[in-house]
Amino acid sequence: MSAPIGLLLSAIAVITGVISLRKFWRSDNRYRWMYTAFILVVFIVVAITVSVDISEIVSTL
């Protein structure tokens, strides 16, 4: 039951992550590479969460 909500929240996380990363790069901040690495770690965690949610949905079918 919570898997669709998790997928929605993951999609929102990816969208806001990309938006914030683009803004950070446009501001020419000196920590942009560190922030990029952080966002990549967040995206990896989100990808793992999405795969778990999808496998939960598939297993209930």
C-alpha cells in the first residue's frame, strides 16, 4: 500500500534534486562539485528505494 506513495515521493525528490543542482551550478558556487557528489548519493538511495517499491508492487500482483 505504501509503495505508490514511495514512488511519488521519490519522483518529487529527483525533480527537486535536479532543480536545486541546476541552481547551484548557475550560481557558480565553489562547492558545486561537493554538492554534485552529495546529490548523486541521494539519487543512488532514491534508485534503491524505487527498485524496492517496484518489486513490492510486482510481488503483490
